[in-house]
Amino acid sequence: MISGIFENCIGTRDLEGTLKYWAEFGYREVQRGQLNAEHTELLYGHASNLQSIRLQNGNSSTHGLLRIMGWENPRNQGLANTLPMVVGSRWFASLVQDIYTIADAFVDENANGGNWIFTDPVRGIEGIGHQGTGLYNRFTGVREMFVIGAETRQAFFQRYNYTRAGYGTIPLESPLAVSEGTHSSFVTSDHAIATFYGEVFGLETLVNGKRSGYQNTATRQILMLEDGQEFCYSSFAATGAIAGVFQVYTPLYPTVDKREFSQPGSLGISLFTYKVDDIYAFRDRLLSSNAYNVSAVVPNEFGEPSVGFIAPDGMYWVMIG
């Protein structure tokens, strides 16, 4: 068995500054560990001393955690201010209580010397939603926004006129009233390869190669698309899991390839992890697949047996036993 997305991992040069930032979203430290350069090369493919801190949002201990990875010698500057839809881009999303509280915070940050890229909140329709016609037939769906910083890429959404139990839990102590990560996404160049995540990871396919893009007003704004830009995407979930969903996007137009800036050792969001019941059996599955650079089972910085590898789409993963 495999979990939902367990951690969104973020490389940083400034552990304390990063902890301060994520505390505003309700994350607290639950574990701390370190590895030397010899061992990080084995697991992460990048040789540098590493100190990591695992953060949890409220009581959400099975999915949507953060791992802050303080690299002594980072691989590169990461995705930085790259727009969302480029090959290699990664981000994750969280439910919020009031999306305008989030938007106002970043507006005020930029007005006082900040350097954030973000979209205004915009209404979007999910499969169960509808536009609404007025007071007696109200909008059902979400408002969403996207935020890009030097070391983070986040999507936020607020629900209107419906609930979805278990898909985002906002703890009372979260200053900005934000949930754990509900779903994580990345961008690849060949959508056919996404079948790997069902066949090898054992995930269930929720959406299979759906086409979308600039024609949808909300999608265009959130993903910062231009006229004519479309993509297809697929969505996967662990069996029995409500949240911790994983999404793959593939642009149907040329984009730059930024995969080298979103792998372990890079600054910013550079890795997703899953937990599996039998790490040795899972490694055998990887060795029988078209994954490559599969590591031995080695302890991570928290002492957990782990395997690092590169999926056929060129994206780096770590599995935790």
C-alpha cells in the first residue's frame, strides 16, 4: 500500500526564516534530522551536508506535510520566479478559510518591499459546481489563487456552498487559517508516461488526460496562461485516500525544461515523497520498471528507510518505508 502525497519538500538556505514563514500557515516542527554529504548523494543524488525539519499542519500526519531541507551547498537556485506551466514545475495546494485574507497579506508584502508573484482570487467550477444566477441560485465551486516566491510555489482555494470532508482540514491555531497540502502537482513533457504512476506506484486514476487551458477564465488566470495555451492533465490518488492527491500536467505547446531546478538539492519545492508499507518490495517494482537511478534502501535524515529514483518523466522521487 502507498499513502497519499506524504511530504512537499522545500530546499532552503535559511532554515529559521523558512520556519517563520510556514508557521503563518499553521505548520509546526515535529521532527529534525541531518545527513552528511556522502549519504545525501546516495539518496538524493546531490552531495551536500543537509539538515531537515519535518513540519505538520494541525493533526494531518498522514499526508500534506512539509520537509524543509537546509542544504549547506545547494545544487542551484531552484524554480524561483518561473511561471507555473514549464516542464519540471512543482507546486502544492491548500484549502483556506478566507482567500482574501491570503491575497491581502501578499499585496501588503509587495507594498512593503516584498517580491512575490501572485494572481488575484478567481472563481472556478469543480465537477460538482455551477456558476449560479443570483441570490436564490448561488455559485457553487471555489475561489483560487497562485503564489510564487523565491522558495515556494503554492495554490490556495476556498470552497463556496459545499463541503468535502477530509479534503483539507484547517486547524484553529493556523494564523492565516490554511490547511495541510491537499494535492501536489508537477509538469512533464510527455503525458503518455503518466501511466507509470498507476502501473508502478499503484495509484488510482481519477482523471485521465483531460484537456483544458486558456479558454477557461479561472484556469487561464491561475496558471498564468496566454492565448492559445492548452494542456492535458491526469490526477491520481492512493487507494482509500481522500486527500494527498497527485496531478500531472503536460503543456500542449512548447515550454522551457526546468527539471534540473526542481530536484533534491535545488532551492524551493524540489521533491515529493510517498510512504509505502514494504520499501524493499517497492524497490523491486522500481527495478523491474523503466525508472532509473534507483538507490539502495538507505536511511533518510530522520532514520527512515528510503529509496530515491528518477521516474521515466525525469522527475525525482523518494519513497519512505
